[in-house]
Amino acid sequence: MVPFFTFNPGPSAVYPAVRQYLTDAFDDGWLSAPHRSEKVTSLVRQTVADLKTKLNIPQDYTVLFTGSATECWEILAQSLTPRRSFHLYNGDFGEKWLKYAKALRPASTGIAFDVDEVPDIAALPFSGEDTDLVCITQNETSTATQLREGFILSLYNRLGGALLAVDATSSLGGLNLKYIKADVWFASVQKCFGLPAGLGVLVLSPRAVAQARLVNDRAHYNALPAMLSQMLNFQTNYTPNVLGIYLLSRVLADREPIKAMHQHLADRAQKLYDFFEQATPLQPLITNPETRSTTVIGLKGDAATIEEIKRKALEVGLHLGSGYGPLKNTTVRIANFPAVPDAAFEALVQFFAKEFPG
């Protein structure tokens, strides 16, 4: 039987061990466990502790569970943004976040920047005096770009009274992020955590928690004050995805430290970029190495070649991710997530060397 590997950037490959985790969850009664029970609250307590330990999240930051990263866009607009947010984006997901925010807070603004550009922080048109939240997408899945640690630090230092919120959907759980340099981080588990979709992780700094209590949003079922109050007892304000939290706890228990994982993904990404710069009919979508994503590799080519490559790859058990939005037919995206094994990338390189030599 030909091995099958998926490089789709989301929902993406799950760890093979998830099959056993699911069986264990059924056998051990997790699928019908009351969510207010000690059994589940103990699970939530341990999962939060493991997230902080395994991902180097500061101990004084608060971890909450949501349904998805997209849900977090709405929560932040409702509960942390009484006036307006400012959004910096270079792809569809960052732009969608701005649209969600404007629907709830019409005064919100944003600017787009080029995929090969590192924005000039000093020139960004926002003031911490009248802006509640500055919003960035650390890893833009649609364009395979990344804002690096130094940029986030510099942006954090010019916030004034605003908070910094980071959509890290395609990097949280894979990269060693410096959480202390932002106030809000969030992601879904179907990317770097190697799990099925259906669970989001929202991380708040003490500044963000204080702002949530000051705004005191009580008008929504997923308002932060209610979520924070329930999490004091390691509970949620609505019936949570207990199975998703259980699977996350199992993945975290089996994982290597995030520093080692980050280095492995960075090394693998560099090898891929080097290979595609030299040896195939496809070229890296992003020409500036400083803005290339570590966890989502974007490649460009003409539409006919892309279609042929994807078809032939699928015949040998390699599922390449399509481009997104306007880039759908002229790019492919390759997920460099922890759950995608090294053997998959070895097979991918061999496929291109055989079928599409440079």
C-alpha cells in the first residue's frame, strides 16, 4: 500500500497516535463525562499547566478554551475593544479579522502591507490613546508569510495604552513564541497541534485580563468576564469540547520541548526553500527570506503546471495544499507542521526530483 501524506495547511495532518487517543477516550468514559465534574476540571487544570510548561507560556498568563480561532476574533472585539482596533495584514485571514472587528466596532481601521515587506512600525497610523487593540497575524496562512520576533517586540514597544493581539493559528504549538511580548495570543488545534478541528486556545496577559474586567462585557455568552470567572475553577461558561481538550492533553504529554520542535521545523523549512529555489518548476512564493513563513511553505508556478503537479503527487500519495483566495490556482501550500513526519518531506523531494527535475 502506498503511504499517504497530506501537506494541506488546515485542517492538516493529525498525529498517528490520535487513533489510540480516541479509543482511550471512549474506553475511559471521557465522551460522556459531566463537564462540571472533578474528572473534567482536573483534566482542564492539567492541560492548562501542560500548555504553559510545554510552550513556555508565562505562568501569570491566563489560558482559555474556545471553539476556534475565528471565534476569538469576535470575543476580542466584544470584550477588549470598547472603541476601536487597528489591524495590520497582508492576507485574507488578517483582512477577515478586520472585517469581523468593523462589524462590531465600526471605527476600527487597518492597513495592508506587501508579502515581501517588513512594515515600518514608526509609520503605522494608530495611537495608543484612542486605540484599544492592535491586531496582527503572526503567520498568515493564505500568503505563507510570517512576522518575526523582532518585529513583534518593536511593535509591542510602541503600543502606548493599546493591547497587542496576535493570531498565531498556524504557528502556536510549533514555534517557540515569545508570549510576554504581546497581550493576546490565539490559535486553533488543527494546525501545529496535529489534532482534528473544533478547539481554540486563547492566551491572555495580565494586562488583557485587567482590560477585560474594566470593559466588563456582559452581553454575550462568550464574554471574557464570564470565561475568566469560570476558569478560576477550571470550568467553561458553556459545555466545552471535552474530547478536544482530552486529545490536546495527550498530545502535550507526548511532545518534545517547544525549543527543539521550533528548531526542527526551522531547519526543515530552510531545506525546503533551498530545494525549491534551485531544482523544480516551482519557486518560493515569497522572495524575501525575512517574511517567509516557517510553518507554511508557499510555492508559485503557472496554473497548468500547478494542476499537473498536484494530480501526479496525489497519484503517489502526496496531497499538496491548494493556494488560497486569488492565489488558489497559481500556488501550492505545504504545511510544515509537527505532525507531518520527516518521511513525508523526503517523499516530496524525491517526487519532484523524479517527476519535475530542474
